[in-house]
Amino acid sequence: MSSILVVDDEPSICWTLEQALTDDGHDVVAASTAEEALQIAGRMRPDAVVMDIRLPGMDGLEALEALKNVTRDTPVIMITAFGNLDTAVQAIKRGAFEYLTKPFDLEDAIQVVRRALGSKPALPADDQPSASSDMSQTLLGTSPGMQAVFRKIAMVAAHDVPVLITGESGTGKELVAAAIHRYSNRSSGPFIPVCIPAMNESVLESELFGHSRGAFTGAVDERRGLLQAADGGTAFLDEIGDISLPTQVKLLRVLETKVVTPVGQDEQHTSDFRLVAATHRNLEEMVARGEFREDLFYRLSVFRIEIPPLRERMEDIPLLARHFMKNVDPQRAIRLSPSALEELVSRPWNGNIRELRNVIEHAVIVTRAGEISPRSFPPPMRRGEEVGRRPQLADAVREWWNETYNPDDASSAEGMHEAFLAAAEPVIMEEALKLTSGNRQEAARILGLHRQTLREKIRKYGLNPNRSEGD
């Protein structure tokens, strides 16, 4: 039977974990303060500790270091309701085994304790992260998806392995890469970002590996490559899925040997860099189609971080919006109106964080004083397929008549109904919103819909309500 020390100032958390871990076969003791926990740990030498970060008196991070002096080999699992990137990094760097965010799934917590009992704790780093820079501050979010990203950054930063960051365009992949560099042991070295789609193939090869004078037309001087320039630091290759197969071969060799051979040279140069790559494409599918080397894929994806799109973390929008507002004009007393915030959380956000930032910057500029209203926002961006997906009603009817309608099948009328809805519903809703000056409540009444139903359909069709402030 393993002994577990649970430390939390919320009696309900202590009781819940105590019951669950006892049922799992462990001997559990609870404490409500760090000071009490240190006294208990000195007596019982627990096999694992589950401890909250926010505690009265000494906080959990201070207690974590103190516990290491009392029970050096005991794994400590930190839990908190106030997770951010700095907290995650400090918890992991100071030796925490794992980092959980409230509210956590009880079964997940039990599994983490089981893993902790069977593993050695992480060793604390010599130096601690300094105060957050602007770079890390833009990685904001209290959503479970972003908390998972923070935790992964904290876990991988101190380990000198390649990292593959995946996510849609505009989700902040470069910010994650920069945060990994900032919290790594290479933070004093250079961070070299390379945007692969911005270069054609010949330029990319020269930029990555360097070239000698006269290696090709226009090479009037010898040039040091970006992978060489990243020596002692981090090279970030953005949109790695766009790199050609020949360049993939050369990149793989450099990753394996840490030796760079410039174009047009036989001389080799060593470069000790860490590689972080990012892509919005599905590399596994590209490997299956023969468009991406399998060996390079496995070399790049030693550790993977997937960033959720904004539509899957809508609860983070108010926090992000206020952050961007402050960045645009920190001196102005300006705020979001309730209707503006409602508008923000109803949009599809195809462009993710980048689109949200642009929308907020536009709104701050056009709003002279007071609060931002929905009218301050530009129309929502629509993807090409969304812009062109609405056929004219006559075309939809004609297509159904020619291809679907069967006069001998009475049920075929259902096809007409579906075709009509697909073509007419977004058009009718858009007109109703225009007629009511964007007032959703009035538009819903005219259409005979519940307001929540109308809101869901506005999001589904990517409509721009363009509401008045009276909504």
C-alpha cells in the first residue's frame, strides 16, 4: 500500500481525492496548508504528494522546493485553478511530476498518481524562469485546450529534443515555439524563425544551409545559413509541410549529424541547434501519399504539441480581446459592450487568433470613446468555400428538378425540402437581420425561431448580424 499526501485548502477537494485514492488501494493523509504538509511529510515520508499551488501562507511552489529537501525522491503532482504558462513552467522546472488544472477529471488524477508511483520525479533545473515577457504573455487562455498546451511547453522546454507544433493558421504556432525557446536551457542563444512558404526552393536551400560565393547566379558573397546562425539556440521552421523532398533529405542529414554543408562548398560546419517545426497540414497523410519523408516525420515529431483552433476555446475570447485592446492603446479607457462580446463569441473565427487580433485592433481604432459596440467590428472573414456555397434559389430548384426529382417516388419531395433549406435558409436569415438592423431578438421573432437557434444558425452559415446596440 502506497502512502499519498494530499494538500489543498478546499476540504471538498481533499475529501474527494482521499476517497478516490483510498478506493484505489492507497493510504491517504490530507493537509490544508503547506506548513502542515511539511510536518506530515517529515514524519510519514509519503510515496507521492498531490498539492494545490494556491495555498494560504506558503504557496505550493515554495512548498514544492521545501518538500524536495524533506523527501527528495517523492514525486509531487501540482494542481491549480489558476493555470498559466509561467505557473506550468515553474511547477515542472522546480521538480513537479505533473501539472493538473482544476476542474480535473478524477480518473485522470488517479492515473497520474499511478504513473508517479512508478516513475522517478523530474529533476529541478538550476535556474528559474524570469518574469513573463511579452512573448509568453500573448499565450493566454484558461480553456482546457490551452492549459494542455501550457503543460506540454513546460514539460518539453528543458529536454533538448525536436518538437512538432500542429494547428490551423493563425493559432499562434510561432508563439509556442518562442515560448519553448524562452524556457529552455538555450534561452540565452538565438531564436531563428524561418517562414518556408515565403521562399522558393532555391532560395530556401541557400537560406537554410548557406552558400559560397559564386555557388549560383546572384551569389556574390558567401552567406552563412540560418541553421548555422541558430548554433546554441533554436531554429523554428514554420510550415515544414511545404518543404520539397530534396530539401527534406538534406535537412534530415543535418538533424542527424548537426553538420551543415553550404551550397557550393565541400567544407562542413557544425551547428548545435534545437529544431522546432510547425505545420497546419496533416503530415501523416502527406507521408502516406509520398509527399513527406517518413524518416524526417519521425525525427521531427519526437514531441508534439497541438494548438486548438479558436472555435474550440471560445471561453478564452474575452481574455484575448481585452489583451489585444490594451496592446493597441494602453492609455485609453475603452471597454467591450455586452453585445460586442456576444458578437465575438458568435463568429466562426476561420482566421483564429490572428483574425481576432485584427478585428479588435480595427474596433479600437474606429471607437473614439466609451465602449466597443458590434458596429465597430469589420465583417467576419469567410473561407472561399463558404463564400461560394450559396447558389441562387432558382439554380438550386433547377438542379433538384433535373437530378433528384422522381415523379414516381412520393418521398423524393423530401429532397426538394432539403435543397430549398440549404439554399434559402441563410439568405432569408441574412435578410431578416438586415431588416431588423441586426437585432437578433426581433429577427428570431420574425422567423419564428428561438433566439438561441438563430444564434447557432448564424454561426453555422457564417452570417454577419451587423446588429444595432439595442440588441
